[in-house]
Amino acid sequence: MKLPKEMQKKQNSKPRRPTKVKSRSGQQFGSRAMRRKMQQQGIDMDQIEATRVVIEGPEKTLVINQPEVVLMKQMGQEIYQVIGDAEEYSPEEVQVAEGEKIEEHEDLSYEEEEELKPTITENDIMLVAAQANVEKAEAEAVLRECEGDIAKAIVFLKNR
């Protein structure tokens, strides 16, 4: 339906206000427009939480700490995009560093084993003795056998 000429002129004479466009230094992963375009092309994107990426080559090794990793899936293929500052190492340096880290982890696991030994308190002994209707000495012996597990000790004493 065609409008009368008087109304057409009024519409044309309205000033058009330009919309302000924000200028960005770079696209963000969560950009709605980017996600829409990728979806139209059949690309799925997921962000991966990573603390370190290591790329090993025959002549050098690249280590990227605190990277931003994006997984893009398109037509059955996976594309990993890694963003971050890379540190370059020779293969010998990486082997020495990994050896040091392994030794550190062995020391830590030994210390953790020592800390994991349960400490049996007087309150634990009294609780087991009261729940199982036994004497404190017997409750303490069973608690030591059960490695400080109160529930296991109570069930053991009730079921014997």
C-alpha cells in the first residue's frame, strides 16, 4: 500500500541518527556476533581451562604458561587455538626440568603419607565407646585397627 505524498515527505525528512559503534582492540571469545557467524558455518567453539601447554619439537620445545585455549569443531575435525606467551627451551633443558619436578612430587607424596596418619583424640575414643557400649581401652584398640575411622570402628564393635 502506497502512502500519500504528504506522509512520504514527512518520513524522508526525519533526521537519521547515527548509532555509536564501540571500537574494540580485538574480538572476545564471548562475542555474540562471532558466535552467530561461527554457528552459521557449522563451527562449535568451547573454551578449555588449561594451566600450561607444551609443544615439543625435535630442535626446541615451547612452553606456554596460563594460555587461553579454544577448541573449534568443524566437520568432524578439531582445531585447537592457543593464545599466550611462549617460552622456548632446548630438549635438554626440558628433560632436566621434568626430572626436578618428578623428584619434588615424590618428596611431596612422602610428606603427605606421613600427614595422613590419623590422630585419635580422647573425644573419638569416648564417642566410639559410648556408641558401641564398650570400655575406652577396647574402643581405642579398635580405632587404631580401623586407622581412626570412627564409623568403621563403631560398626565393627556392634557387629562382633
